[in-house]
Amino acid sequence: MRNEALPMIAELCELFYSTTADVGQFEEVTAGDLPEQFKALLAHDDHMTVTVEAWHNSLVTLSVLGERHDMDYYSRHIVLSLQRDGAPVQFGIMRIDLNGLPKIVRMEIESQALPLGRIMIRHHLMRDVELDQLWRVTAGPALRKYLKLERETNCFGRTARILVDKKPAVELLEIVIL
């Protein structure tokens, strides 16, 4: 089955990996297909930073695995880990259109000190998170490495967009584990 969201996944993954399969195999699912805990983590229109922190009752720290600048776009792939014990809980790839973002926000994003959601909330940007699609992900080698998974584990994720002042500003691939 050909899915229009797959090109977004391929575009994001291939910013940092030779193929999408390095991250994983993606199968489109509905919210009803998700186990309840993953539904709570993924099937919403909120920032993942806030959702993951509330679910795990811990702040998260950001590890930037790689970044790139392409004209007005800044992209990075990241892992969020729990502050309390360092356990990884989320892998993500994002492409950010820096046009239209205040200079201080651009500087904070590029400083790699805080998760994107926390920066946007801190600066009270008029933003909307639009859930695009939910995914069952069979973890590929990169995902297994960064989330410390032992084998081809099934994870769940989502693609989403963040609109700032009603204009698309960020494309996201977010994959979580418990």
C-alpha cells in the first residue's frame, strides 16, 4: 500500500541515513491499533516533550546525534532521555524552517541545549501541532542503537507538523519506547 506520508518519513530519515530502513520499517496504523500506553503518548496534538515528561514523571535531556543546515532549514536527529536515570525514551528527526521564527528562538534551537517543544513553549510562540500519521516501527540498526534495543523490536511513532502563526514550520518523525 502506497502512503503519501511515507515520502515525509523518507525525506526526514534520508537527511541522516542512507536509507529509511536504517531507522526502521514503517507500517501505517490508526489510534485504535495502538496499545493504550502508546495511544496516550502519540495520538494527540501536543508537543512530545511535555507528553513524554508527564508520562514518565521526569524531565528529559536532549542529545543531538547530528545536525545539518540547508539554506533556511535546520535539521537534526535526536534522542530524549530521562533526567532521573538517563534511559532513552524518544528518537526523533526534525526539519525546521527557520524563516518566520524569532532570532532568539533560532539561536536556542541551534544551541542544542533544550528540546524543541520546550523552546517553543518558553517563547509563547503561536503554534499548533498537527498529527499527520501514526506508525508501527520495526526498529532498524540506528533505532536499536540509539534507543538501546536488543533486537528488531516493534516501536510506535508518529509524523507531525508544527505550525507557527498558522504556517508550517517543522516536520517531525517521533518514535517512542516505554
